[in-house]
Amino acid sequence: MRKRDPRKMALQIAGLRANETHLPENERVFEDPYAAYFFPEKVRKMARNVDWVKSERAKYEAIMPGVNGALVARIRYIDERVSDAVRSGFGQMVVIGAGYDTRAYRIRGISEKLRVFEVDHPVTQRVKTEVIREIFGDLPTHVAYVPMVLGEDRLDEKLFAAGYDSMQKTLFIAEGLLMYIPPPAVDGLLAFIRNRSAAGSSLVADVFDTTVVDGTSPLKEAQVLRSFVESEGAALQFGIPHGTVKAFFQQRGFNTVTRTTPEQCKQSYFNAASQNRNVSPMFRFVYAVT
């Protein structure tokens, strides 16, 4: 199985964020002013064309129904959890598999309140830091960039070497990650959060049902996604059986577990002009507190 370029998925999600940002104000679910910087000027210009953005979204919708809407819901859901952490006394944020995520730069109050650790593949991170320098002139001092190859390097060693403080209440973000790593690695990550961070630390993540991972889901988008991932030289590896998400995290030491669906996010975050957007039920969003 060939190794996929870790920058490809990061670029796809950045494109989704850039496109959402260029929708009319009454239609967009969130705004990311920095996502477009990861693309050449020619692409940035196209993304400023609302008709082009909607056309691209329609093409994506035809292939994987509801996935664009669910990803938009996921981004907004995690944005809200980050804003909550800023307001409620968290001292650190760890973004695992950060890709071209820009929350450390665009969410109000982070630079004053949180020390941020962005953990990602060194190839992706090299591109990321070049773009961040382009935007801000230098790398922001509140962010530590932690190069790590998942499955080869140890998260604890990398984080502590970068200045991670296990006595701080910390928000961990695993966006679009857990389903791509094997169950023992998921357990290892959850154990690190439980044992090496202050009480009240939290994880926000998205998870799949086991039927999405093993190919038995009846959803068209689940079948297409699984085939696409395999064509990219990767595989879906981790899922949680239906109805057991809360129990799964509670059994691993998390005291409070909130499970949220894309449809619930749609009701909360999508305004009147975006209420007709389809959101796939394939995703589950989890906020788990130690």
C-alpha cells in the first residue's frame, strides 16, 4: 500500500473552509479568512466567485451526499468548543493532525489565553508554517509546531519536548483523525489525555460507526468515502458500534461525554438561508471531559 501525501487531505479541508467563507453572509456557517492562503492566487480568485463555489459544492454533493454539510457542521461545532475553552479557563490546546487548520489564529482570545500545540506530519507542517509566515510576517509566539509521524513517533515525547504542561487544563482536538488510526492508537491517545492532563481536560473529535469502517453501511456517502480512502493508499481503521459512543469514552476514564449529530448542529448553527443544506448522518461529534 503506497503512502499518501499528507498534504492532500489538509488542502481539501482548507478548500472547503475557503469556499464556505466566500458564501454570502446569510448563508455561510462559519468564516475562515486564512484558508484561501493555502492556494495559488488563481484558485483564490475562483473561490471569490459565489456561483463557482456553489457549483463545486453541488458536484461534491452528487458524489457524497451530505458530506459537505456534515463537514461544515463539524468545523463549526469544534469552533464552538474552542471558544468555550477560551472563556472557561483552559490553558492549552493540542491539535492532533492539525493539517491547515487555522483556529489558533482566527478564534478570538486564543493568543491571549491558550498555548497551542499543533501536531502534524513534518511535510504538511513545513507548508503550513510557510503560509503562516506569509500571512503574519512571522510565526505567532502562542503556537508550538510539533512535527510528528503518527505510528512512528511518540506523542508524549514530542509534546513534552515542545513544552507541554501536564498540569494545565487542556483541550485536545482530533478532527478527521480517529477513524484513520488503529484502535490501540486511539486507546493510547485517550489514555494520554486522561493521565497526562489536568482534571477537566477535554477531547473534541468526530467518530464513525463501525459499519462505515467495515463497509456494511447502507449510506452511499459511506461507501464512496471508504473506496476513496482505499484508492488513496489508506484505510478506515476505527469505528464505534451504534449506540455505544458514550459508554466507549466512559469506560476509558471520561466522566462527561456529549454526543452530537450533524443534524443537531444544523439546527443550532445553520441559519434560514442554509437550512436546506443536506448533512450526512455518517458522522458523530463527541465532546468528552476527564
